[in-house]
Amino acid sequence: MIEVSDLVKVYPGGTKAVSGINFAVREGEFFGFLGPNGAGKSTTLKILSTLLKKTSGTVKVAGYDVDHDGMRVRQSIGFAMQEVGLDDLATGKDFLVLQGLLYKLSEHESKKRANELLEMMELTYAANRKVGTYSGGMRRRIDLLGALIHRPKLLFLDEPTTGLDPQSRLAIWDYLKRINKDGVTIVLTTQIMEEADRLCERLAIIDVGTIVAEGSPDMLKAQVGGDVVSITIGTAAAHATDEMKAKAKGILTARPGVISATEQNGAMLVTVKDGGSAAPDLMRSLIEGGIHVSNIAVSEPTLDDVFLKLTGKKIRSDSTGGDAMDSAMRAFMGLKKR
């Protein structure tokens, strides 16, 4: 369904948002891009959906080249972006009917399809209410339905549940699983580890415009090599110094069974084969070495741990806000960050 080879995107001013990535998505697959803000996720989706011109490389979507068959690509896809684009004065049903007409469906087919989608997403009760009265979760759901009105073979979702409450998030996850099971290929970007883990058959972890890992969630987590023991050193009155962190890392890496030890935001993240049995020994070794331990926790590896192992930072630790395109264009025009 998607073939990408040596994709590069450089924005005005020289910001390289995507650095020669390669990947493919099979028909009917649920594929995800996981990474921090500014990693290149949204830029990649915009290129795939013909909203943004690439700098170089080859991109085919649904069998069509994005440069030469843009109209065919757009007819084949649906795209729900980060920013929900709705008419607050229209009713939910009228919004969907209008989307159908814009995709050249007949008025009868548009109304029929709108009713089907509203029922599937359990929004029939709000079909004749103005969109401006909808909650955030309802707005996100009606926007998603607008991307599906023409029965696309391929659906792009850019961080579809960011900012939603847990109940709304679960409702959207259930719906996405259902339409994927019915044959719709789905490609999403996300920063939410649970979302990527629960939805994606396969995903690519992306950082600074480069794919650093690709595979199923279970396969990627297996790369960590064991459980993760998180040890917080220092106290509220005396924070851990760089010297203390270096000493703690030296003590931990010297212990038998320790695969790796990394300092992250005041905590030592130690990868071991068996976290439950290793934790007491690790804590005792630090205390005997004169290192105060204020907290210790054991967990199975997560996708965030995979990212940390590959890049040296947590996905959520990136403080960059907004899309790389916005940042690059503002810098190019000499505008300061708001």
C-alpha cells in the first residue's frame, strides 16, 4: 500500500525534517510512527498525503506516485490531522454529508453513509446537534468520520487521541481496530506508548528525521534484553550530583547480570535479566557504596525503553513543540517562537 525509498525533506532555512528514510506498509496493515515532537512524523504523513512536497526520494501510495498522480492518491486516502477542522455552526450529520458531496458522492449516498458512520461511532444521538456544542472527544470522533466518508482504502491519522480523556481514547481505539479488521489500512503517528503497543501490528520508531528501529511492538521490546529497574538516588534535600550519578553508574554496571545502566532525569535505569531478583542486590550495592537510594521500581520493558536504549533519551523528554514545518518556516521568516 505504501512504498517509501530514501525520503528526504529539507525546509527553507536548512532544517532537515526527514533524513533519507525507507519503509513499506502492507495492504490491511496497522502501521505506526512512534517518536517525540519534531521527530519528523507529521512531515512524513503530509508528504504521503500530498500536502507537502518532498525534497528527494521516491514515494508511492496505493500504487500511485505522489508527485505525478496526486489526485489518485487523494482519492484513495482519508486523513485526520492533529488540528480538527470542523464547522461549529453545522450539525454533525450535515458536516458528514458535506464531506461526502465534496468527494463526489450523491446526496442520497452521502446521507446514507453519514447515518452508517454516526451509528458505528455511537454518535447518532448527537447527529442533529451543532458541532460547536460537542465535547473534545466527540469533535475528534466526528472529524475522524469525515475522513472515512468516501470509504478510503488507506487512512492516515496524526496523533488521533492526543489530549483526549481515557474514555474517548478507548472508544476511538475500538473503532480503529474495527475498521482495520474490515480491511482499511491505517497509518498513525503517536507519542503515546500504550496506543502504539495496543494498535500497531508493526511500527517505526523515529527520531530527528531518522528511523532508529522498526518491527512489531513485542519484537522491539525484546531488543531491550530484560526488565528495567528504575532507581532514584539522592534526597529531596540533597539532589544527586553528577559525581554521585557517575559513581552509581559505575557500581551498577559492575554487578553481575546488569546489561546496561543509563541516567535519566535523576533516576538510574538499569536493564537486567530478572528485575525482581536483581533489585535488592542493586539497592544494597549502592547503599554500601555510600549512595542514598530514595526509590526503586521494577517494570517490564516498554517502547519508551527501546527508544531510550537507541537514542539515549525518553520519548516524552523532548520539549520541542509543534510541527517541524511550522518551526522551520517561522525561523525562515525571522519570527520569534510564541
